[in-house]
Amino acid sequence: MTVTQKPFDFSVPAKGELVSAAESPVNAPSGNRGRLTLAWMAEENSSVKKGDIIARFDGTEHELEKQRAELELTQNELSQTITSRELNQNQFAIAQQAGEVKQEKEMVEKFSVDDLTVYSKNEIIDQLLSKDYLTAQQLYLAWREVSQQTQGQAQLQLLTLEGKSYRDAISLNAQALNNLEVAAPADGIFVHAKNWRGEKVREGQTLWPGSKLGYIPSLTQLQAKLYVLETEAAGIEMGQRASIRLDAYADQPLGGEIVALANIAAPRDTRSPTKYFEVTVQLDTSDPSFMRPGQKLEGKILVANKEAALAVPNQAVFKDNDNSWVYVASGASFARREVKTGLRSLTQTEIIDGLRVGEKVALLEPTGEIK
């Protein structure tokens, strides 16, 4: 083919989807403890009104925990009643026994005589021993009363603390049962969230409190999120223009400007090592009548636009690790000539140095004589 100077547009292809620049998040209830099982969720892209229930979590575990705590509380209250009754009965029995000992001691003191002319020495000794025994018994009963009172109160305090823990458990699980539904924070379209693996949140999934379930995007502030292959991202900068076509509405082209560019490339799929740069394009217009977040699209980023450049088809340029060359027609054969390349599009490669207008290059590697 003959080398000519012509306009050269260098654009980078990309694929992606529509996203919203503003959104109202929808999260799992944050007041519950432990993990939650998603029992039901409104269909993706369904139209919702503010206050509509759009997700519901399973409350079976909370209901069982509440019933278990209620049973434990009933048993605890019964134990408190029994312990209190036993303490009162024991205190009454000790008080009654102490009264009897007091009366008996008073009788001994009243009729005690230490006159050897009246009683024998042995009888007097028996009276003194009886008095000492009754005194010791009084001291023992007083100690026993205080000891049982202390032990009984300690048991009641422990049972009271246990009862409080059961009441707290009942209250927490009751609150959790009243906090299993999620309402829409705004009018709009409900979009399901993705996890770090790119998987959508689904019914039956176990989530932590506060986890993101989805969002309700603004349909008037849409952006295109593009993914550019790491090997093709050279030259992409902020502010560059991009043309966008939705897969479902290819006949309605869109345009926009790059407003965000990832610093490093990353895989889109954990099962593939291929890396992409994430590019965000602010669209010139957003039409809610047919545009929705999540719609797949293709885009082209205009990296450079030159009014006059030497460019040849990509297949005419051959490369090794260090050099690039073309085969230039020389009489009846072709000569290998090294060239310096510039920008490269999907079909054309810019030649900065090494070729002149009017020269002819081979589109395929020549099979004949090469100079």
C-alpha cells in the first residue's frame, strides 16, 4: 500500500456499564447482633417508593433466643421465690430456737443457787455447765442467723443479676425482631449491590449487620464506568472525550468526559489475571426514559486527534523486543526498514520517523527476496 498523510484519530476501546453519580444506599439493619440471613429482597431494577419494604431478614434465630431467655427468666424467678422462702423459714426457725434457749437460760439463772448448804457441789457444777452451754448455744444461733442471712442474700443477688441478663436478652431479641425489615430510603429504582467478587447479593445469603444490600440511584446523574485493558491504556488522561453506545440502545449514541481514572490496573474477575484500568465518564445527558444503572455498554476514548499523520495498517508493522520495522518496496523486491512508531489504534499505527509520503509498504511479510 502507498503511504499517505491523513487525519488520524487514536481511540481506545472499552466496555462497561452505566452507574449513578449519586445514590441512596440500602443497608442491612445495623442494630442487630450477629449475622443475618436475607429471607427476601425486592427484584432488581424494580420501581419502589420511599417507605416501601424492599428487604426482609429471617427472625427464626432471634425468636428462638427470645423464647429461650423467657424460659430461663421464668425458672430464675421461681428460684428467687424458693430461695427467699427458704431463707425466711430458716430465719424463723433460728429465731424460734434462740427464743427457747433464752427462756431456758433465764430459768437456769433464776433458779441457780451456789449455796453448798442447799445443793451438793456436783449439782452446783451441773448448773454452771448448763448455763455456759446455753450461752454458747446463743452465740452459735446468732452466728448461724447472720451466716444464713448473708448466704441467702448473696444467692438472691446472684439470681437477680441472672434475671437481669435474661431480661436484657429478651429485650435485645425483641428489638431485633422489630428490626428485620428494610424500607426504601427514596423513590426510584432498586439496584442490588455486588460484593468484592462481583457477585450480586441474593436471598438466603448470610450478611453482617450494616452490610450493603443495594442502592437507589439518581436517574438524572448517570455516568459510564469503562474498563480499559492495561495494555491499551497508554495516553488516557482526565478531561478526554469518550463516545458511548448502550448495548440495548445502539441507535442512540452518547458522549461524555473522563472525570476519574484509576491509578493502578486491577483484575475484574478473581478467576482471570487480566487487568483493567477503571475509567469514569460523566455523560453529557441522562435520559431516565431508557437509561438505567447497570446497563451494559461499549465506549471509545479519544486519546489523540491529528489532522495530518503518517499511518499504516497495524499488520504492516513488525516488532521484536527492541525494534519496529516495515518492508518498503524497492524495485521488484522489498527492503526491511526500521521505523519509529507513535500512537496505535485498533487498525492503524502512526509512523513518526522512517517513512515518507508516497512510499509503498507490504501489508504482510514478503516471501520473496528481501534486501
